[in-house]
Amino acid sequence: MAEVALTIGTSHMPGLNTPVEHWFTRAESDRRVLESNGYADYDELVRDRSSWIGEQITEERIRERYEACQNALRTLADKLLEVGPDVIVVIGDDHREVFSADHMPSFDVHWAERIYVPPFVGRGDGATIVPDAPGDDNVYPGQSDLAEHMIRVLSDHEFDIAHSRVVGAAGLGHSFDFVCRRIMERRRAPLVPVLLNTYYPPNRPTTGRCYALGRAIRRAIDSWENACRVAVVGTGGLTHHVVDEAMDRSLLNAMAKRDEEALTAYPESRYIDGTSEIKAWIVAAGVMADDERPMTLVDYQPCYRSPAGTGCGNAFAYWQ
């Protein structure tokens, strides 16, 4: 039978792929994002945080946190290389790279033989630039046998799971690109991508449903009649565009303690926009729900980048 040899949780903030200098120019673009989408009033956030935010956004502090995140990513990549899994199940959110308003499943398992994962390129604001990768570097092997088995087991456990074998020209999105290029850089094992709809109503899965999905994925892996070692990676979050350290730390603590009640206590209204990506971590935590191996928190960095406290809570952890 297959075994889960390693489970990883990692943030995938695009800014982790850019020079740190780009973090110093995000205030106005963050204002536009917050106000154009009705998330919050930027100036009100500045007033609310004025007593403490100054020391969090000095050039020295921002550079320290950037380097800490890079070190944590190297630790996760080293851990994956050390374990050497035969297959990697990657759980991430879709940003309408694969699906659209015409069809947006809550959960999808991708079971192609060859998986196209192009590099995520910038949007023109200097904050999401990554170097291009040529030709075959963008195509990863799939593990369609395990993926098909997962689809069958999830269906048997009453998940109305969608499945896909072909993606459009855009390929899989940056949730998966980040894992492939930053965590799997020295261990290019076959993939099983699991896509979550965390962003787009009305069929976003709840945190409880995501935790149950993780448990069901674990049952599927454990019952696969192939003696191989599987790594599971949940990628996304943590809180953004406005960093909420209390929420981030409480959820990480709940994952470490396998406290399902605490992990699912925040109302769904808190999981908007990028903060919703935490649900990929919750799936990963569900995979380890009944496993006694501890969670090691490599690092958590609340990466503030403006007087409004905008940025991203970045976390990096593994269970082994």
C-alpha cells in the first residue's frame, strides 16, 4: 500500500519570487485593490494601525522577513529532497486559470499523464515577475493511476468530485507553479493536482468540508495498492490583503494540535479573497488529522508592506 511520507504547508505569495525592493512600492497598488473591491478603507486602516505599524514596515524589518521566508522555502525544498517521495499531491486554489464562470467546481482532481504548469508572469506592477522557463521545463509528469483512485474513493465517501484531464493554454495556475519551482526544484516527482474553489461564490467549500476532504484524501492514499511514498502539499494564504496575525497564529496552532473545532471556528465571512487560500492548508491538516506525527512550524512571518498593514501572512510547515 502507499504511504504518506511527508505533508507540507506553504504560502505562495507571488512577491516571494521577486526582489524585495518590489515590496517597498506596493502601498498605492494595495490601496487600489482594497478600495476597488470594497474590502476596506485604506486610510481608515492606516489610522487604526498608526500606533504600531511603523516599526513593522522599516526597510530593515521588511528585508529581514523577506530573507526569513526565503530560508523557510529552502528548508521545505530540502525536506522534500530528503524524503524523496515517488508522487506529490498538490492542493491549491484555482484563480480562473483552469475554470471560469461557465464552470467552477468546488473540488477537482486533475488526472492527466502530462501536466502543463507554466511560470507565473507579472501583471505589470513589478510585484509578480518571475523568470520565464523554456519548453519542457513547463511540463510535469502526472500520476493518473493514483489520481483516478482518489476520484473513485472520494466519490465513495460522498464527495461530488469533479475531474479534469485537459487544461487550456493557460495551464495550471500560480498555486501549482510556486510549488513546482520553489519546493520541487530538486525533486521533480509525478504530480496529482487537487484544485479548490476558494475564491468564487456561491459554491466555495466550508472549512469543515475542506478538513473532511483532507481526511478522505488520506483514506484514498492509504488504500492505493502501490507501494510508493507520497508527499502532500497544501499551498496558499495566509491572511491577506490585510494581515491578521491573530487569525494566522490561531489557525496554525489549531493545525498543530489537530483541533478541528478551533480550525473551523472562524466564520466563512473571514475567508475572502486571498485569505480563502488558507483552506488548502486545512485540507493538508485534514490529511494528517489521524496521524500522530507532529507538525513542525518552520516559520511564520507577517509580511507587512504598507502603513495600512497590507501584505501577507506567510507560513511554512511540515508534518513528518
